[in-house]
Amino acid sequence: MSINKENPYNIEAHIPEIYDDLVTETHDVNFIIELLSECKCKNILEPFCGTGRILLPLVKKGFSVTGIDGSEVMLNQLQNKIKNG
């Protein structure tokens, strides 16, 4: 695998699926939800949102989340998750 020098976030198309299979921890997500609930934050900006590992649970808990990421294929995976529920 080589690094794209123009956009290092432009990764190969199969990487988001591998990421979702490997990164399944939720303790950090639960901690983030608890902190945001305590401070009564409802509008969240998540940079580097990737495939939505944190973004989607926040939305399900009622937060308004704007996610950004430099990887088009990670964002495509997130959009597919949103479409497929």
C-alpha cells in the first residue's frame, strides 16, 4: 500500500470495512455520551468522523452531529450505514 501524497486520507476502498470489523470498542462512546449529557450539549462537531463509530450513537441519543473527514471512502461507508439504518 502506498500513501497518496496529494491526499493521504484518500485510502483504498476496502479499508473502511476492515476498520469497522476491527474497531468495535464502545466504552469511549459511552463516556462521550455521558460527558455531553452532563454539560447539556446538543450540537456536536466531530472531526475525523470516519465511518461513524462515534457519530451514529450520538445521533441515536438525540444529539445533532456534524461530521467531517478527509477520506471520501470513509464518508461513503458512513453514508451507506445511514441509508441502511
